[in-house]
Amino acid sequence: MLHDAMICMFVGAVTVQPLAVLSALLAFIAIMSITAFFISRGSRGDDVLSRLSRFSGDQASSSSGSLEGEDERNRSPLTGLFRSLNKALSRTTATSKLTEQLSRADLRIKPAEWLTLVLILGAAVGLIFTVRVGNILPLPIGIIVALIGSQIFLRIRQSHRLSAFNRQLGDTMMLLSNALRAGYSFTQAVSTVAQSSSPPIGDEFARATREIALGINVDDALQHMVERNQSEDFDLMVTAVQIQRVVGGNLAEILDTIAFTIRERVRIEGEIRTLTAQARTSGYIITGLPIGVAVLLYFIEPTYFLPLVTTTFGWILSGISVFAILVGFGIIQRIVKIEV
């Protein structure tokens, strides 16, 4: 009798408070995921050491092998689960694209870790609105919004990194030109840039130097840089270098000419961004203001927006409003975006 009574009380608690059970489950998943994330980040150095040991001698291999064995003994089940997830996701095309996007955004994080953080954030935001509204619908909506927002965040990071790369490109080409005039070969000049330049362009040239040291052709290493950064100015420089390597000529003078052109383009683009800063800021404010006010009112009084999500006419008005906001934002961006 006592056992049956306890079962009935548990079932009744689950039936009366399903939201509490869901909240506890999401909290448990979040804690486990965050723990696995930090554990996997802490063991990345040992992974690199184990990979490099394959290219070293017997002594280094034995020492790294002992470290790898020690890492295997100290590895927690969460880390193994997270690495298995990384391996499973690495077989898909979407994961390879996400890896490339994370690299362009200068985020040193694995795709599985990134997806886990995004899903946790979306579930947390959706859970807040679920508790406030008393409905399970905001939870999947929060996850979808987090996935869309993560893509927007990656694009913004990529744009900022590309802008920083282009701003450094003129000075970098002058450094290459001076190194060539000093008698360095092109490979030595690239290594000099990798040692003297700051990120992000210093990291890219350092990666190209490592690729060349591993036996990759210079032209292929430069082409990999173009594919990673998607910079038109750098593509122009690589094209000039490849043509000079085929037909000959004074590469230092060619780089000086291209560097002058790139510097003038960067200067003009800076002036244009200064003149259009007010219009761009107004576009962001006008676009985000109705969305922010709607979210705030929905959080304060959820029933205020019920006619917009429970009636056909409300759905039509919501769709028209979202479409008008997006069209207005697109028009403003096209007006203030001036190609140089």
C-alpha cells in the first residue's frame, strides 16, 4: 500500500507539474554539456601533441605515447561522449561548412561544441518564456531563434575579421616588398610577415608557412589563404604573385603598386563608412525597435499579443509586418552600401 501510494504521488506530481520536470531535465542537460565543453577544451593541447608525435622521432613518439596513455586514463566519460559526437558530426557536409565558418569567424571551437552552446542558449531563452507564459510553444521557437541568431553572429564576426585583414593588407604587402628587396626569397618573405605581423593576417601567413614547410606548393598555400579569407584585395595580390612566378618580372615593384591601390581603397571605404554611419545606425534602430518592444510587451503581458497568434487575421498582419520590416532593412542597407 505504501509503495502504491508513493507511485501515485510521483505520477500526480509529474501530471500536475510537467513544467518542473522539463525544467529539471533541461538544467541537467545544460550542466552536462557545459562540463563536457570545458573538459574537451582543456584536453586539446594533448590532442595536438599526439598528432605531432607521428611526425617526430622515436623518442618523441615514446614520450608523447606515454602522455597519450595518461590522457586516456584520465579522460572522463563526458569527454569521450563529446569526442564521439564530434566524429559523428564530422562525416556530414553541413559540419564541414560550419567548421569553415567558425574558422573564418576566428572562433577556435569545434562544431559540436558550437552547436551545443547554441542549443543550450536557445533552450534557456525558450524556458524563460515557457515559465512566464505557461505554454511549451516558446521552447522550440527559442531554439530556432538561437540557430538563426548564431548564423547572424558568425557572419558579423566574419565581416569584422575580413575588414581587419584588409586593413592590414597594404602594410603587409609593403613588408613583403621590403623583404624581397633585402634579398629574401618569397618563402622567406612570407615567413618574415608571419613573425612580424599581428592577427589576423599574421596567423594566416603563419599557417601558410607551416603548409609550405610540410611540402605544399607555394601557389597552393596562397590559394588556400584566398579560400579561407574571401578577400578580393588579397586575391588580386595572389594573382599577381602567381603571374610573376610564371612570366618573371620585378615582384617588389608589383607589390608596391598593388599596396598603393589597396591603401587608397581602404581609405576611401573608411570615409564612406564615416559618412554613412548615421544612416546605418538608424536602420538598425528602426529595424530592432518594433521587435524589441514586441518581445518586452509579450514578456510583461503575454495575453496582449494573443489575437496576433491565435487568429487568421492576426497571422496575416504579423506576416505583413515582418515582411515590411525586412524589406525596409534591406533597402536601407542597399542605400548605405557603396562599392569602391
